[in-house]
Amino acid sequence: NFIFLFHVLLVFANIVIGELIDSIVNNLMPLVESTYSTYANSTSKEDFINKVSAIAVALCKETKILPSVVIAQCCLENGYGLGADALELTKVNNLLGMKADLINSTWSQYTVWDGKTITKKTPEYINGKLIYKDDVFRVYKDDENCIRDYEMFLLNVKSGGEYKYRSIQGVTDPQTVITTISKGGYATDPAYITKVMNIVKENDLTQYD
């Protein structure tokens, strides 16, 4: 009887331990894969800035929107292409956290987005309090498509019949540009202006203006 009971306990223990190991592996693998994919796709902050700056500078010739600010926003929203939180958006070339529904549809005729989306959790500040919620984001065919769509939004979205951000066109001061964008409702983070300007200064992004 004792031997039989010992065997029963041994089998039960093996089952429990096996399930515990499977659970640990299943929980750790997404984290490992995410970390590996993130660093496999982007090698450094400098590489990310070089890639984005080439696009922003080229588009500025058409839109007259200051490249340093757009580059800094990409760095912040996308974690320089290294942020694990932004990996889902990096994979779909959404460097600017562009949501499917941006303020209103007054600029829809100018968008270069084809309508594809993904849903992910995102941080938002509601009445000064940070929360995380599911939101729908745009999928782009490439990085240039994303940045062009963002600039089309800035130049063409209206509120009350007036262009909401078009006053930034041709402005050469990064602080003025990002203040107009942030206070116009693009970002909910109360420290958004400071964060963008810190990136501009730390990386000498005005060299691209």
C-alpha cells in the first residue's frame, strides 16, 4: 500500500511540475521573442535617426514642416525603433503612433493610408491621469508613407472651418512648432513638448532643418 501510494504521489508531482514548467515557458517566450525582434530590427538610435531624417528632410521640401520636430516625434513615439512597447507599430511602419481616427475626417481626401489597422494597448492621459487602453492604429506600407500621412494631417485637418495646424508651415523654431501641435490636441501627455524638445537638443536634430 505504501509503495502504491508513493507511485501515485510521484505521478501527480510529475504532472504538476510539468504543467508549471509549460506555464513558465509560455509566459516567457513572448517576452524573449519581442526583445529579440526589437534589437534585430534596429541596431542603434543613430541608425534610426539617419533613416527617419532622410525621409523628413525630403518631405520638408514639399510641406515646409520642420524636419527636426518630425524626427524627434518619431524617436519619442517609436522609442528610436528600439522600444519593446512600440514593436507592434514598428512592424507596421507606424513611426508616429498614428491612430485610425485622428481628431476628425476633414483631411481624409489627403491621406495616403489604405485603411488597414491593428489594435494595441496605448498609454493615454485622461484628466492628468495615465491609463492604458486598447486603440486602433494605422498600418503603412513603409516609413515614408507614415511620415507623409502625418504631414498631410498637419497641413489639412480643420476645426471649426479653420486649419488646425497649418500655421506651423514655414516656421523655423522647433519649440513653436511642437507647442502648436501639442496644444492643438495631437498628444495627451502633459510633458509632450518637453520630451520632444529634449530629443531635438540631445541629438542635435536642428542640423536637419
